[in-house]
Amino acid sequence: MNFLLSFFDRVQVALAQTTLLPTAPDGDPTKYTFCHLLQLGENVFNFLITLSLILAVAAMVYGGARIMVAAGEPANVQTGKSAIKAAVFGVLIIFGSGLIVRFIIRILSGGDIEPWTKLTCVPTL
């Protein structure tokens, strides 16, 4: 039980440290550009990926616990296995969509594709 409380404390700290809004240039909110909008979209997307991965881990833990307390009952074992399978497929879908969305954001920003984890915008004339 202490492990779960420690895990959720770390998750809470990680989510609290994320900033969704990009900082305004020179502190003036009227100077936001299209690049800042893309940065906002990427920040929201990263937040949603983090949140969904946390839920996937919780689903895997639920499935594993269901299997452990099944006491040989096939219905409970099957429920646990299906929860774990659904969580694994969900994680694969999350990572696949992450690659696609980040690639599209890089194309729209006009920046380099590399490094793919950092958004770089090219100023337009």
C-alpha cells in the first residue's frame, strides 16, 4: 500500500510541475505567435500522454491484482488478463499517436525534424 501512495505522490508532483502555457515574449501577452500556439498544443498533448500512461499503469496493476486474487477462478483470471492486454495496446496506441502528432507539429512549425523531442520554430517573414 505504501508503494501505491508513494507512486501517486510522485505522479502528483510530476503533473504539478508541468506548465501548459508557453511564456509570453518579453512578458507581453500580445506578442504570441503561431509558434506559441504550436507549443501550447504540444504541451497539452504531452500532459495528456503523461496522464494516459499513468492510467495505463493503474490498469496493469489492477489486472495483475485481479489475477493474483483470482484463487484459480477462470473468470477473474481472464478479466485480469484482458485488463493487462488492453493497457498494453493502449500504450502502443499512445506512443504511435505521439509520433504522428509530434511529426505534424514539426512540419507545421517549419522547424527541423531533429531533435524530434524539442520544438524549434523558424521565424516567418
